[in-house]
Amino acid sequence: MKILHLDEQKGWRGGEQQASWLVRGLGARGHEVWVAGRPDGEFVHSAAHGDVAGRLPLPLRGEWDLFSARRIARFVREHGIDLIHAHTSHAHGIAALSRGVFKAPARLVVSRRVSFPPAGHFLNRWKYAQPDRILCVSRCVARVMRDWGAPVRQLEVVHSAVDAARVAVEPLPRGELGVPDGAPLLVSAGALVDHKDHASLLRAFARVSGEFPGAWLVIAGGGKLRADLERLAAELGLADRVRFLGHRPDAPRIIRAGDVYVSSSTSEGLGTSILEALASGTPVVATRAGGADEMVIPHRTGWLVPVSDPGALAAAVAECLRKPEDARIMAKTGRELAEAAFSAERMIEGTLAVYTRLLDGTEPEGGDLPWAT
């Protein structure tokens, strides 16, 4: 089959990495794969895609870019594209215009990676009516979309993947983190934005420090809230034992250096940083946000606590540190789950199965889908 992958982002984050694994995997299976993106963005130029049929730079100026949509429709006709896969919300809008307005003769699949519902205005209702399939990265996302009003037949779940090679790295030495050897170490990775709720993480760490006064917290990730979080750490008396590292491409090495990985998010699509922690064999404490409960099974693969509850988060972290043998066993089970259920190969095969059913005209059995209840 011939597939055009569309992503309008300038930078390279988790969604672009997932799309790139998919592009590479489809090409390796003999499919003709094209990539489209902004000429000043990484997606259209990346060598990580492997050998692709071609690359299509487009202006992609906002999600209602009629010029780009018309060019996509023309490209689809010229190259006999069977299917367009849009990987971001704005790419979804442009692809919807290409199909709905300019009559691009291709099926449309879009990825949905966030767990909050779309806005309910008229344009969004039209936009979300255009795709043949919405690929949800977790059962949580699929339920949110169903409750918003998307037909069950339109929704399928294909979990995001973790790259085993990316997490098969040596732990970063404690000295490079400025943390004493032997000190209990909490690690977290994620952008410093509201929904990651690092404020609750800091408040939980303050409580953990009461039982483990030598503990340290390292946070990998940059973002607009850094200054506010640094002030909060100082107010809580934690400034000398909290390290804000900014964006780190070596985040897996930092995760592997920790005694416990902590996710404090209030909203996630799936939670790929949790997935990387599980795959690395690091014990995990996470809030019940998005698809976290599809990976973190309480007292089997980690600890799961309510969102926005620093007390519960602190209690789970303290138990993890207090019971290292239990934590080790759960971490081993978590790694096995990540390798079995969340591999890149499984994601590629799951997506390809959706493409095949769509092009063959086979509808999913909506009422029997496991996420529907």
C-alpha cells in the first residue's frame, strides 16, 4: 500500500518518534511510504525514517491551511496514495480539508495522543467527522473520544511503543547528576508544564524527606514553569536536594540511575515516560492519569495513586524505598510487560492491521472492544 504520513511540528518529541518508528517499519515491510512536513521542521527531513519513497515539504501554516490541503489532494492523485495518516491535531485539520474540501481520493487515519476531549465547536465536529479511523494511544483516550461523541466504529486503540534499544543503556553515574552515591534517588522526566503537576511531586518529595532525609530528586525536562518550580522547591526547603536538569536527550540513562521513577501527571494520553521507566527496569510510582493504569498494575508492575494527591504519592514512594525487594520484583514484571505489550513491532503491526481492515472495508467490532466499557 501507499501511505502519506503528515506531521506539521517544527521540533521532535514523542509523537514524532512514534511516527518515525512506524514509517521505518512500514518501509521495511515493503510498503511505499511518503513523509510530509514543514520545510523548517525535523519530521520531513529526518534520516530516522530510513529509506522512504519521498519527502513532501509543505507550508502547513495552521490547521486550516487551504493551500497545503490542496497540494496534498493533488499529490494523492498524482501518486496513487491509498491512505493519509495525520499524526498531530493540526495535521489532522489539514488532512481533513484535503479529503473533505478538495476530495483527495485516499482513506484518512489520524492519531490521538492526548486524554482531554476536543473542543465542541462546529469546526471541530466537522474535523473529527472526516477520518475513517482515529487511532487512540490508550483505552482511556478512546473512552474520552467516545464520550465526546465520536462513533465507536471510528475508534481503535494502538498503544504507543517503547524502543528497547533506547532504554538499554548504562545508568548515568550519580556524580554526573551531583547526587551522592548511595543516597535514595527519585527521578522524573517530562516537560515542565501544568499537566505534569511537578508541584505535587515537590510537595510529595518534601514528605518523603521526613522519613528519608538523605533522599534526592532529579527532574529531566524543560519548560515554562521551571522558575516557579525552583521557587517552590526553595520554599519547601528542598533546593539543595532537587536538581532541575532541563531537556536531556539522555533521559533513559537518568531514569536508570534512579531508585524509583515518579510520574505526577494529571493528564496523559498514555504516558511514554512511564513506559520507558518500566522498560528500563526502574521501579515506578505513578498517578492514575490517562493510560497509566494500562501499564502500572498496582503491586504487580508498580504503585498507582490518585492524581493531585501529594500525600498518597509520598506514601507510595516511601513504600517503594522501604521495600526494595518488592520494588525489584515489580520492576522486573514491569519490564516484561513493556517488552511484551508495548514494543515498536507490536505498534507497527497493530497500525498496519488497522490500515488493512480499512482498505479491505472491514469494520471493527465496536461493541466488543475492550476499551468500550
